[in-house]
Amino acid sequence: MDLREKLSALPVSRRKLLAGAAAGGGLLLAWTFWPRAYPSPLIAREGEALFGGWMTIGQDGVVSVAVPQLEMGQGVGTLLAQIAATELGADWRQVGIEPVAPAGFFANLPLAAQWSPLWEGLFGASDDPQGSTVARFARTRDFSVTAAGTSLAAYEMPLREAAASARDMLVRAAADRWEVEPEECEVADGFVIHQERRLPFGALVDEAAELDLPDPAPLRPMPAFEEPLPGEGETPTIFPRLDLPSKVDGSHIFAADIRLPGMVYASIRHGPHGLPELLRFNEDAAAGTRGLVGVVKSKRWLAAVAESWWIADQALSKMRPYFTGPGAVEQVAFDTAMERAREDAGDRAERIETIGEPDSLIGEAQVMRRYDVAPALHAPLETASATARLADGRLELWIASQAPAAARDAAARAIGLSPSDVILYPVSAGGSFDARLEKQHAIEVAQIAAEIGRPVQLTWSRAQDLQMVPPRAPVLGEISATIGPQGQPVAWRARITAPSWMRETGHRLFDNYVPEAARRESVGEADPFAVEGAVPPYTIAHVATEHVPARIGLPTGRMRGGAHGYTAFFTECFVDELARNAGRDPFLYRMAMLGGAPRMAEALRRATRLGDWDGGQSGSGEGVAMVRMGRDPLSAGHIACVAHVRRGEGGIAVTQLSAVADIGRVVNLDLARQQIEGGLLYGLGLALGAPLTFDSGHPVPRTLGEMRLPGLAEVPDMRIDLVASDAEPFDPGELGVAVAGPAVANALFALTGERSYRLPVSL
């Protein structure tokens, strides 16, 4: 049975995802220009039409758009559906979305090219990361990974071309029926229109099937996809989120919501960091537990399976599993390893980037500051969960994964199957922040299902999720600058000590390494992603960025914001201090160094106006920071933020965050605002929450409550504005994460006169 046949047998009704009417009839249209080796997993059921592998249209006019990216709260399904609906000319009420399994057809080529320098052994020669080698890798590995804000770059144009071609065929079908020229017709709200006559999409599919495909696809003008911003004289078109109603009424399906006939539930225990191997447990202690189905052990974990998750978890507690290994990670040893790496930086630092001739000037550095960033937990609201059913040599896997092909392949390998014998059903994630790049729970649920012989749902407890998802790495930063006669830096060096966390992520993702092996494989290798954003967005003639790979006993991984989450803290706190040393307004000091960055300068200027900037004087509680993500000014994202903090009865509180972003062409205004607000709030939690430490290999804090995340009462007033731009769109999801920390830290200095060189900062 091939992939199309397997997917056609899915028991899950995609009609639950539709925003329009019930299913109707249609037809199948062949698209021969797509590589035959990479078929689309989207299928046309009886009475539906498949357009370019991207969408189906029924004779009732219902349009279903494929979503090859993980929906984890960012609204990617709505975004892709909007692109299709706008290009096609459909009514938003007739459009729905359908998550699709990983496939080479939907390969995320921009992300594969972006990540290719790290793993040349997997990608092959990377002299031309945009060329055929990377594309071949991405397609053969079904690389539809959701990460780094690449969804628009990867999928907007292919989706538009499919929708434009479908629109053209429908128009020609209507024109033939009316005996008029196609150019005399228009398409709007799900109808093809000629003067007073109109025909709905569903009434035209039979004729359209007989027509040739247009070459090239007749795309609408790009302005049709620009979201008018407030104040531009037009009312923005509203595209309500397709997933919002089901999330409000509780019917939305997340990974832990799957229910199958005869399904049982599994809880699991893993060893602390540094003690990964299961040594012993007392199975007799759980004997006779009512509802307990079985116990499954592995070299690295112990699972109990029962008629409810609670029964399984209580059985595990009774068995008291004990783990062994080289030695539990302790905070003292952890801190010592990081400091030793920083002390040895002169011998181990690897130059990542050089601009100008910084080495001839940085030796005369007049200012040097050191920064300390604690590791950080992802802590999505939904913990890792997956459901598996093994029958007749075929594994079915329900999982929310940012790297679904890697999860599928790892699960198959774990139980001796071919990936072609695994059917993966993608479901939404209740948050991720890049935690769902990891796939350990996919391996575990497959092994448990194979052992138990029944459908199994595995859910990690909160404690297990905090322990097993590799945290954002600890980082030590050292920023040095040589100051010119105007009080501004003329030479700059950023030396960053951190584990090679992106290399570790790659080894886990592509090589299927366990965390300890991925860490060992990455030791000593410089990682350009670990210093991303370390080149300041200012006009500085001489700049050097260096990475000092740190050897620590803790697996680490990518977190929302990437390295910008700490490099922006280093840069913007350091620049703020330079401005204070020069006796300058921190805003004007920054503006003087942005002559070559007009987009950044405009965002900063507007942010200070939006945030009622008054100079950031002593005692004011005003702080400003800015971030550019991406080196190319034409395609980068820019954000500036003004933070206000004050003293209150409960201590110091952040009262307002005012942010202005330039993200190029705005495709969906509401989603952009939501992503920036969410990023600011996530960054606020990283900046003000409890620092992550380790006690006998266990992370501390161990619960959400102990993390001291902002509660509803602590959420500041958010003022968000966007700069109109005709540049290529930039995903705004990580901008707020990076800018919130330094803006708040600088505001705290303005209020208290005490500067924090640590993240999280102390109130």
C-alpha cells in the first residue's frame, strides 16, 4: 500500500477543520510539472479536485488547503489558507485547512539551506546551499521542519502558483460556457463573474478538468497580499483564525486528545542528567495494582501502562526506579566548567566572523563587560505526548512534531520497521518554543506499543518534560570595545562561551543520537548558530565575533529566539552602558550609529514615540533596546522596544512594553501582532523568571509555578505598531523574545542605578 492509499484510510475527519460547508463532489486534476518522485500526501477524495498538490476543491465549493508545518500557536494554518484564498479568489467562509504528513513534496528548502553548513556529511558539499544538493537532501528526507520562521519563505510562492493555476482553469471553464474571452471575467468570493452572470467554483470543476494547465501560473499582483496597516486609508481585510473556534470551545485536537478503541495510557521515568541508565526497580511493589496493564523497561527509561495515566504514574512511583551513570550534573560542577571554558577562551576561541581589522584595535579596548546567561526551560503548556498503534506490521503515530519525518523515521527504527511502514498523523501542539524539535517520546511510544500490543498514549509528566527536553544552553558573554573620540565604538569584539547547541540538535535530529552522544559528538566544534546576532546592527567599522565551545555535562538545544535571545541582551545592555558613560541619551546615541540602517532607525524612532520616551533619565524606569534578525537589511526583521518599570507595593513591576517592528510586507496583521505580543511575553518570562539550576541531575525549578512566570496580573500594557514596507516578509515570532530582556534590563538600570549582567535579571 503506497502513501496515498494509507492516507486515504485515515479515520480522522478533516471536515472538522473546515470553516465552510459540508463535503461535496469534485474531480481530480493531474499536475505533471511536479517531480513524480515526490508526490503530495494530500489526496482528493471522491468528488474532490486536487490542485497542484496544495488544495482540494469540492463541487460544493469547499476549499481545503494543505498545511505541512506544525501548528503550535503561531497560526501557520490560517496564514497559508489566507494566501491560497486570496490568490484563488475564494470566500474565507468556504476555506479550511488539512494538516499533511511529511513528504518531499513539501520540503522546507530555505530552512534546509540555512542549516546546511552545520552538517555537511548529511547534506553533501555545501558550496551552493541553495542548489540541487540541499534540495535533494531535503526532498529525500521529507524535510518539512517547522523552525526559524521559514514558513512563508518556503511555501508562499508554491501555494500561490497552485492557487493561481486553479483560478485560471476555473475562469477558462466559465468563459467557454458563456462564450466570452477569459480576460472579460473576474473571480471574487468563490465565484467566476462576467457582468451580471456568476458561477460558483463547484459548478465549474468538470469543465476545468479538461483544460491544459497555464504556463506560467498567472499570479495576481503582489499588492493583493499586502495587509494595509492602520492609518493607511484602507481597512485591513480580516481573516479570522481557522483554529480559534475549536480552541475556544475545547474541541480542538491536540496530541494528548487522541482516543482510540482499546487504548491504554503510559507514564514514564527517565534518569537525571548524568545518570541516564536504568539500574533497578521494584516491579513487585506495583503488583496487583488495579488497572495496571504492564511494565516496559528500556536501557534508559521505565514505563508503566494502565487503563488511565494516573494509575500508570502511581505504579511507577511505587516501583521507585533507580538510575546510574557517570555522575549526576551538579550546579557547582556545571558553573565551574563554564568558567573554565571562559578562562581558556584565548586558546579555544574560534573566529566566526570578521569585519574590517578588529584585531589591530581591539587590543586597546577601553571597555569590556562580562555577562552570564543561565540555561532556560521551554515549558510549553502541553507536555510531550504521542499515541501509537502497531498492527499487521504497520505503525500508526499521532504526534505534534516540528520535525515529523525525523520522528517517524526514529520510531520506525526503534521497532525494526521501514519508515514506509509508519503512518504519521500530524496534530497541533499546545505550545512548543522549539521543544517539539525533539523526538524521544516518538521512539518511546513506538517501543511501548510494540511491547504491550495495544494502542498506547504516552504523556510525559511536567517534571519529565522539564527534565528531558534539552534546555537553552548556558552562555557567558564578553563584549569589548575601543571607543572613538565621539564616545562611540570604533572596534567591537563579541566572545561567546557556550555549548555547540545547534550541532547537538542536528545530531539528535538527523543522526538519531541519544542526548549524551549528541553532546559528545559536538564537543570542541564551533557553532555559528551559537553566536548568531552577535554582530551589532550598528555602523561599526571593525567587528569580530568568536565562539568558545564549552564542555558541560548537560544536553542543550534550540529555543524560540535562538542565539538572539542572549546576543541581543549582550549588545543592547553594553550599548546602553556606553551611552550612559558618554553622557548621552541612549536613544540618540543609538540613532547616531544607524546611518547605514534606515529601517532599523525608523523602527527605533517610532518605538520611542510610541513608548513616550523621555530620555531614560535616572529614576525614570525607561529602557530601550533594538534587534535586527538577519544580516541582509533587505530581508531582515527589525524591532525596537521601550520598556517602563516602576516600584510598587509588590516590588518592581514592568508596566508597559511599546514595540515597533519592520517585518517587511505584512501578510496577516492580526497574526503579526499576536506573534510579537507573545514573543515579548515569552521574553519577559525568560528575563524575570527563576534561573534554572541543577540539583543531583534534576532541573530546579521543577514545576511551572516555581518558574515565576508572569501571571495575568503581571502582564504589562502592550503597545504594538508595524512599519509599512515593501520588503520581503519576515516572520515576527522570535523578534519580541530577543528584545524584551535588554529593554527591561536597561529600564531597571534607569530606575535603580544598578546594572544587571545576568539573565534572568533580578528585581
